[in-house]
Amino acid sequence: MNELTPDRLRAGGNGLLLAPDAVLTPDGLKDHYAAVVAGDTFRAVGPAGQLAREHPGLTPVRLPGHVLMPGFVDAHHHLTQSFGAALAFGEPSEIFRRVWVPLEGALDEEAVYVAAKLAALESLRGGFTTVAEAGTRASVDVELVAAAARDAGVRCVLGLVCNDVDGDTGTVLANAEKHLARYGTEELIHPSLAVSVPEAATARTLRHTARLAAEAGAVVQIHVNEHLAAVERSLVEHGLRPLEYLHEVGALGPQLLAAHATLVTPREVSLLAGSGAAVSYNPVASAWKGNAVAPATTMAERGIRFGLGTDGTRGDGFRLADAAEFAQRLAYGLATGDSSCGAGWTWLDRAARGGADAVGLGRRTGRIVAGAAADFLLVDVSAPETALSWDLPWELVRRGNRDQISAVFVAGRLRLWRGWPTGWDGPALVRRAGELAREVVLRAPVTRVHPTSGDAWAACS
């Protein structure tokens, strides 16, 4: 019988010695390993017996049936879109024009905070300890989004939208500098710049945001080569595809986090590989919104940095990793006879360490090693889905569930216990979100192409 309780997982003054059945390290799954958490970091990781001898003042917390693994990193999210998640179902591409812009435009300050905190809660429930927020279109101070993430307890790479085609370039760039300075020393909030799509910013802003981010050690998040219409607009306007255009204006480099990159030519794959840019591979978004599937296994072979992103579709790390492998199999593996398609270890690694690197936090999180931030999950692998294990990393990808996540830690603190927050009222937030969402959706000028299920059933009856 597992007697694990939240009280046993709260660190004392000297730290916490956790002794699960195994630890998922950068070198693979290590049986009979343990980890010492002190403050917000891992003080030590190694064989359980050795750590017990080296830290005699700590009583080991035995975690039978559990694996300690890195928290997932969502490399592409839109936290303030949570009120309209189901509005995207059955819709053709470029739904941002018909759904997200009007929805976010209808959010007031309370709705922004509640929507973002709701999304952060869903992310934590799904095992994400870090989310990259690509920038809200709501006309509010982004501190509201930061506060929501901070209060929920999730690590957040916070994007500030720097679109300036219809605005004042000088003001946009000044605000970008202020944003990078404003969140430069926070524990959980890490600043980022964002451009919705390359066509939304001038060449000057694309160049300068790239420079500012590179100097600050931050990333610039841009939706790139996501939809055929956007690729065609770029070809008409510039004679270049979006990634080619970013390269032309000097905005393609290690600071770029390219969201989606689903429609890439061999030349653009080479540009990504040569520039050091990172990609957020968003397989569920590809399925839900009619995009192509990014050639992630090719990217891995070419040494392109990439993580996995939800694009706000669903905050479930295990299902995202499964979708990442499954989409590669359907889009590329079946046609080429590739029966592995990266296998389980590739997608677990990209969901954690690869994602942390892609969002600019590779030195801080995504790994279970001494000195790294203590952002991790305790996963119960004694469940029927994973109890009879022959290859646990792959089984976690194919058969793991978020309901197996017993505990979620961010920066060394227990944030969730069996799906719910330990320090604030999660159900109350969900109830308030339900009230506000109805008001927002009713007043937002959203245009949907596909009928709701209820309307469709009524039409068929």
C-alpha cells in the first residue's frame, strides 16, 4: 500500500531526500536512484544508498511504485485563450482571425487573470512545470498573465507581443526593452519577445527584437510557416517564404523559437539547422487545425533544436508526447517503413530537456541533475498501464496518463497533489472561470465555420 501523503513531500530546513524506485536522468532511467531537493534546486542526484550516507541529516522519503522524472515543458502556449479552447474544434486553418483575436479582445482584466490561471492549472495537472506563453492579444498589462502563472505556481516564459506594422516602431521596441528588464531576475517568470507572424512586424522590428533577445539571453517567439495562406502571402509580398524572409532580414538565429514550422522545404530545414534556431513542434495543433505535420524526426536527425508544444489544445504532457510520435508515424513513418519514428526516449527527451532548451531555459530546467531547478513529477508506475514494464520510457509515451502523476514540483515546492493545488482553491477557480467564460464568449464577435455538436445533432434529428 502506498502511504505517500503531501505532508511527507514538504521540505524542511535542510531539504528533502526523495527515494523513488527510479529516476529519469539525462543518461536514462536509473533504478534505485534518489534526489536531494534543497531550496529551489536539486542539491544532489545519485544512487540512493550513497545519498543517504552523504546526507545523514535527511530522512529518506521512500516512494515505492514511483518514478521521479523532469516536468514537461510546453514550448508553445496561449494562456489567455483557455475560455475558447473548444471553439477551435472542426475549424479550418487560420482560426486566429475568426476566433482568437475577437475572443482575446473581449477579455477584461479579471478575465485575463482567470483565463491564464485556468490554463496554468490545466498545464500543471498534465505534468507541465514550464509553459512558453506566446503573448496575449488582450489590451492589458502582461503582468496580469505573469501574476496568474506565478500564483498558480508554474514556470512561465512570458512573451510580449511586438507587432508594429500598424503601430509606432519606436514605442514597440522601447516596450520590448522594458519587458526584458522587468522580468529579468524573477524566479518563475522569464521574459520573452513575440511576433504573431513575420508579416505583423516591420523588418526593423524583426531585426531589433532578435538582437534584444539575444543580448538578454531570451527568445523571440514567432508563428512561422504554419498555414499555407501565410506562406503564400509572404511569397507574394517578399518573394520569399516566411523562414526565408526571417533569414533575409537577420532575424533567424539561436534566439528564435519558431512555432509550428509545419510547411518547411528542404532549404528551410537547412536554414533552421544552420542558424541554431529552435522549433516548437505542435502535433495536436496540426491535427486539430488542419496544418501539416512538422518533420520532427528529420529535424532531430539534422540537429535542429526543438521541443513539444500544445498551442493551447490540451494541457496533458503524456498525450502530447504520444501525439508527437504518432503524428510522425502517420505523416512520415508509414510511407518510409520507419517502425520506430524516434521511439519513446526521443519524445520524452524533447518534452522535457529539448523543450527547456528551445524556450531558452536549458541551463535552468528540464533535467534531473545537481544544480538544476527542482521542477519534477512523481509518477505512479504501479498502475495497470505501466506495471508490467519492459521499456518504461516508451511505455510512458504510449501508455502513461496524467492521472498517474501523484505530485508536481516547481522550483522545489509541491504545487499539485493528485491533480489539485496544495496552496490555493482550484475548484473555486474553475467555477469562476465557467461564469466568466460564458460572458466573454457571448460578447466576443467570434465567427465559427463548423456547427457545434448540439446544432449538428439537432439538424440530423
